[in-house]
Amino acid sequence: MNAIFTILTILIIIAAVLLILVVLLQNGKGEGLASNFVAGNQTFGVRQTADLLEKVTWGLVIFILVVSIASTFTLNSTSSNGVGVSVEDELNKVEQPAFPTAPLENADPSATTSEE
């Protein structure tokens, strides 16, 4: 793996943890963890806090989506079993016939019987 892929993966993990925290802070049927932060609700108002948390949630989701797609472009091409296959290997591959011909049972032409 290269360094860019590693950095993008770490960013995705950090964003995922932040997303979990932001979702837990949102008001739900049980008022969520945001009800514990009374001072924040009094300063910004309850509705502004909910709007801010919703915007942060959508921002983190979009960030994770974009960085995940970008990280796929940083990898080398690999086959489905995870073994790296280069473009040169694909170009130099010799095509095998789908149905190979079996050798003849009697491959010696002098052994053929002829009626004289």
C-alpha cells in the first residue's frame, strides 16, 4: 500500500468516529445526549443546535463517501483474489483455447493399417 491510501484510510476512520459521536448527540425520541449540554442549547437555541448537528452529520457522510471513492484511485489494479496484476501481465497473457484438442490415440502415422 502507498502512503496516500494509508492517509485517506486514517481520515475515513476519524470521520467515522466523529459521525458516530454526532449521531449520538442528536435529539431522538429519548432526547439523545444533546439534552445533557444545556449551556450549548441556551446559547444557540435548541433548533439551531439541531440544525448544526444535522449539517455536520451530512457533511461527514459526504466526506466519507468522497474520500472512499478517491482512495480507490490510489490503489494499483488488483484482481478479485487480491493478488496484484499489472497491465503488462495482462497484455503478455497467452490466450488458451476453450476446448483444447486431445492427442490422437495412435500418433504414429506409420502404424496405420492399409489394405493392399
